[in-house]
Amino acid sequence: MRNGIDLSPPAVASYTRNELAKSLRKKPYQVGMLLGGIDPVTTKPSLYWIDQYASLASLPYAAQGYGLWVTPSSSLLAKGNISSLFNEETNHAH
């Protein structure tokens, strides 16, 4: 982040959720987001969903917005998980 400290995906998701929760009391944002990343220590991928009320959920797979309608989420995404989207040797997305 800005101060040069590396954060894990769960820490970034928690920080983002906390900032959105604080803003709900002042000037609310209409935000719905998917946040994902690879933990630099464990090299495990993580995916989180944060809604407009600052609810946070960890997910194995997700689609949002218009992508939800063009992605057969009940069949294609349910057959795998986020780990299968990454190449184990390079830790890069396919």
C-alpha cells in the first residue's frame, strides 16, 4: 500500500471493509466489489466479496455485475475453484 508495507489479501480485505463501514456513518458509497490476491508468504490465492453495506465474505469463486449473466456460474464456476485458475509453477493467472 502507500506506506510500503506488504499486506496479505485477508488484511487488505479487512482494511477495505473497515473503511467502507466507517464511511457508511458519514458519506456512504455505493460499492460492490470482488477483491482477490495471492498471499506472498503462503502463495495461496484468496477471493473476497464486499457489498454496499460493508459485509465481507470469502469465496472460492464469484461473478459480479453483467459478468454474472454471461458466466454460467452454477455450472462452470462450480466445477472448479480459484486455485485451479493459477499456474502453480509461476503463480500467474492463466
